[in-house]
Amino acid sequence: MAIKLLQNHDCDLDDEDSPRTIGISLEWQWEMKTYLEQEMEPRDGEDRRCHVKELGTVSLFSNSTSAKRDIDDSGEENRGDLKGGARKKLKLTKKQSFVLEESFKQHSTLNPKEKQTLAKSLNLQPRQVEIWFQNRRARTKLKQNEVDCALLKKCYEALTSDNMRLKREIHQLKETKSRVLPELLYKQFPAAGTCPSCDRIGTASIDTTKTSKTLLVRATKSHSHFFS
DNA sequence: GACGTCAATCAGAAAT
DNA sequence: ATTTCTGATTGACGTC
């Protein structure tokens, strides 16, 4: 079956005249997909949406300027089926949706020729293909925004907790410093008495031994560090 | 000015 | 009955 499909559509895949070979090659992909699904999927438990009545092409109606563009595209005015004055909404077939999805994966926008080709291969109005792509782009963007928002929210939460942790750490360090530093200085200048810069500790006279001088120089040099 | 795209919105139909 | 999905409309804006 798969080989048969390939043989049937060989020429379509080589069709250079068709831009990006969207419509027809996707059509055979659809046939393959349908075939594989039939072979692989169990008969029961199908998605209920699959049983939607597939209306196929239901045309548009509108007085908008956009719709007038469509009239130009198709060469004729195409008004929707009316049911007691109510608009009958088009429901794309599974095949149409599949082909549109696949071509959207390739390119999220269509040039006029591609639009025409796709519309023709799907038996839709070019305007309907245009609208489908338009809506698809909008909804893709919306979903992407939701994903981005969720990601940003996670980043924000992580940064907030990090920030709190760092603040706690700073607070603890400050506490430790104010408690321990006087003791450290006193131990460094046991006989030096007063700290040369701030007069905080002791009152004893300076020891002139070499060791004490060295200590004093070292402490003085690093003093700004201690009290920064 | 024609045309294409987008954002906002409406509305029909299916799903829950 | 309400929610969700999705085709369709409208008006604004940018580009050529």
C-alpha cells in the first residue's frame, strides 16, 4: 500500500512548478498517515472529535473589504450557506487540517501562489486558507507567550529566593563581624592598646619588638579591609 | 490606494 | 450550562 502511494505520487514530488510542492505532496502524506493510522490504531477509543460531521467546504460571506479580496481571488462571490439566517460555520476535514498543519510547519506564511495552490488542492477558498494561517499564527504566538511567561515566572521566583538568601547571608555576616572583629583586633594588638586608626581597643603602650611591629604594619595595612 | 498582516473580537459547534 | 476550540470579521497599520 505504501509503495503504491509512493508510485502514485512520484511525479508530484518532483513538481518544480509547484512552489514548495505544498498541496499535492502533503496530500499523499495525508494518505500515508491515514493508512498507517488505520493499520496501527485500535478501532475503539477514538477521539470523539473524529466523529465530527465533516462538512468540507462551506463558503464565506461578508461585506468586509477582506472578503472582497476573496472575490477577486476566486473570481466569483462565494456566500455562506444560510440556515434560517444563521451562519453555518466551516469545519475543516481531518485531511484539510493535516495538510494545512504540515504546510504551516514548513512556512508560517504563504505567498499568493502558494495560497492558490493549497486552496485548490484542499478545495477551499484562498481566503479560507489565508484566514486559517492568520489564526494559526495568532494562536501559535499566544501559546508561545504563555510558555515564555511561565519560564519568566520561574526565573523570577528563583531570583527572588536567591536574593532573599543573599540578604540573609549579608545580615549574618554583618552580625558576625560586629561581634567577632573587636575580639580579633584585641588578639592582634594585645599590647598595642589603641588601634592606630579608630582607637577602639586597649590603652597599653606600643611594644617595640620586631614581632609586634610587623603585626602592627600588617594590621594597619589591612585596616580599611576590616572596617569596610 | 491596494494589499498583507496583526490584534481584538465575535460566534457556532463540540467537549466537558 | 459552561468552557474550549476555531472559523470568520473588523479595523488599524505598514509596505510598496
